[in-house]
Amino acid sequence: MCESCFVRPTNPLWYLAAFVVALGSVMIGTVVAASAWDPVREVTVSPTTTRADAADGSVAVFTDIVQPDRSVGCRATTPGKKKVPVPDAALDITVDNDGNQWHLVGLLSDGSNGLKIQCSPEDKRVDNATYGFAVVSGFQSRANTGNGIGVLGVAVGAVFAGYIFYSRRQSRKERTP
């Protein structure tokens, strides 16, 4: 192949192009990851007296009374009696369902069949809140896709910036005797 057929990025403005590639991919990845929360907003909440069949999805835990001054811990118990703590929700999401307003308190990203959800305040005082859950499909895959887009784009931008650095250095070596 001919060497004159390729443009060697020796202008320092090419670094800006590498930065735009990285920044643009992070923005697109953020939008895709944020769309993972859309299915959570559209779920039907079930009471915690039933078991969750969430082998292919995530389990979102809701309450009807927000208690910001109390620490409420939720856990999922598998049919084998293994207790898995449900992590607190990263966002405050409200769902209207059957005349009730439900507030997201936790999200277990990897569900399984036969989960029993239990929530209780850690201060052991009386709790007037009602808890429910919903199985969310596609949450984890969308979040992982958004993360992958962002990481891949930053890696491509970094490799491109490295190639720009290499090309500029080679150009300087060729010009100096």
C-alpha cells in the first residue's frame, strides 16, 4: 500500500476529535443506561405476601409510605432459605398502581424464582408502611449495554489519542536530521 494514501493526524486539533469521540460515547452510554430505569416506572406492584418469579429479571421493591428518617432493610429469601440483602435504590422513582402511589426503596439486579421479599425497619419499631415488589425485565442488560458503550468509546478515544501522539512524534523525527 502507498504511504501517501493515509492521512497522518499530526495536527494537535486531532486530539480534540479523540476527545469528542470519547465524550460522545459516554453521553450515548449514559442515555442508554438511564433508559434502563424506564421499565421500572411501568411495572405492576405485587404484595410481598406472594413469591417473586424473577429468573430472567430484576426485582424492584416498593413502599407506599416514604420514611426518610428511618432505615428500612429489605431482603430476598430464596426457596433454599438463603437471605440476600436488597440494595437501596439509586433513584427516587414513583409508580402509580391501582390507586396507590408506590416509592422505589430497593432493587435486586439478579433475581431468581421463588424469592420471598421481606422489609422491616432496622430500629425494630412499629412500621405502618406496606411493601410490594415488581419483576423488571431488561434492566440489567440495558445498564450493562450503556456501560459497555461508554467504556468502549473511551477506549477508542484513548487509542486514537495514542495514535495521534505516535504520528506527531514520527513526523518530528522525520523532519529533524
